[in-house]
Amino acid sequence: MARKTRKDSKLDSLPPDRFEQLRDGLLGDWGYQEALDWLDKKCNVTISISGLSAFFARHCAPVLKERRQLAVLRAQEFTKAAKSSPVDWDAAAMEKLNQIFFEILLQPDVDAATAKRFGDMLLKDKSLNLDLRKMRLLEKKAKRLDDAKKSLTAQKDNGGLSEETLELIERTLGML
């Protein structure tokens, strides 16, 4: 059973700007020792680690929980949008994409709509580049096959190659 917060809690009675600095520092990259040092130097407040831990549990943990829940919702929304796109993603790529966007979306100041649009743009760009590359390769292959067929037909008309040789060449080129 959790203890009730004291009415005279040193940390809860900090001025609003100092309170926010402490909370933001703990939510950012401060460790407990750094926070204790900051409190001692800037606020002239000495407190135990357990008191700081209780402050973290009351004021920082709920914020972190909300951020994570929001990041999960954003990642799920993005995954749905990516899955409904014409690009066929394999499971490993989707998992990696989920992880990257989850980490980005954990940041408190990220705009979900902007992140989604950016991700969609990247996915669409990659898809278009891949489709363009496939199309160019298919066009080159079709041109080579067409040139080879014209060359074979011309040689056949001139009596240069036997029927068996032409058939073997056509099979090899995948024309039959």
C-alpha cells in the first residue's frame, strides 16, 4: 500500500518553474544523483533518494506511461496505413519500421500527423523507385529479346542457322 504524500513535501512545494525543471530533468536525461545535486545547488533543498523516487513515481512515471501509450497508438496507426499501401512489406521490414517509428514517437514534442506523413512519403518514394527500376529492367530485357528475335529471323531467312539451332537459341532466351 502506497504511503500518502506529506502536506509539507519539499519537492511538491517547489515554485512552479523549479518544479517543472525538476520534472523535465528527470523525464530527460538526469539521473537521481544529478537531480539531487541540482536540488541542493539551485533550490537549497536536501532530500533523500527515496523522497526523490517518490516524487518520480507521482509526477514523472504517469507522464512516461502516457507517452508510451501515445507512441504505441501512433505506431499502430502508421502500421495500418503502411499495410494498406500497395507496397508488399515483409514482416522483418515492418517490425524494424515499427521500432524506428516507436522510438521517434516517444519524443514528447513529435507531431503524429507530421511523422505519419513523413513516413508515408518515404515509403511511397522507396516504392516508386523500386517500381521504376523494375520497369527499366523489364524494358531492357524486352528490347534484348526483341533484338535477338529479329537477328535470329534475319539469319534464318538468309539460311545461316539450322532449325534446331534456332529452336535451341529461342528456348535459351525464353522466347518459346
